[in-house]
Amino acid sequence: MPKIKSLFDRRKERNRYRLSQTSTGRPRLSIYRSGKHIYAQVIDDAQAVTLAVASTNEKEGKAAKTYNVEAAAGVGKKIAERAIAKGVKEVVFDRGGYMYHGRVKALADAAREGGLEF
């Protein structure tokens, strides 16, 4: 009997398929959002290498609350400056199965302000 996929998994697959069709060799800015933290990483899928990582779970610069929009914006700024330091300026945004609002949108907007193009 086939496994029934959740709505989250279906959105995630649909988003990844669209990214693979339009990525044009750019690295992928992938995010993961948990209840307490948000994580972001820039991945080069051609070489299967992670280029830059940032999260609210890091020891330096940790905010008082790690689960709000301000903390997510801080992660967006960190990932942008770390990716630019590695020579990456253009990425595709992989929101996974998450809706584009709240913490996800704050992270994306802060990464754009930090200099990443997507």
C-alpha cells in the first residue's frame, strides 16, 4: 500500500521541482523552521557541498527569543554575509514546505537586504 504524503511533503516536493527547473546552476538557500529555532544554509547541489550556515541556535549573537520574526531576520543577515564572504551573490530560495510569511519572509527579506539576490 503506498504511503500517504502530508500536505507539507507535497508542497515541499512541488517547490523543489520548480526550483530544479529554474535554478540555472545557482546555489540553493534552504531553510528549516522548528518551534524554537530557524536554520538556513546555502547548498551547492552540483557539488553536494554546504557553503554557508546560520541559525538562531548559535552561541555567538544569540537573541533572547529565538522563535520570533526579529531572530529570523538576524539569521537572514548572517547567512547573507557568510555567503557573500564565500563568493556567492545569487541563490534560489528554497522555502521547503513552509508558507512564505512570518519568520520565513523575514529571513528572506533580511537576506536580500544583506546583499543576496534571488
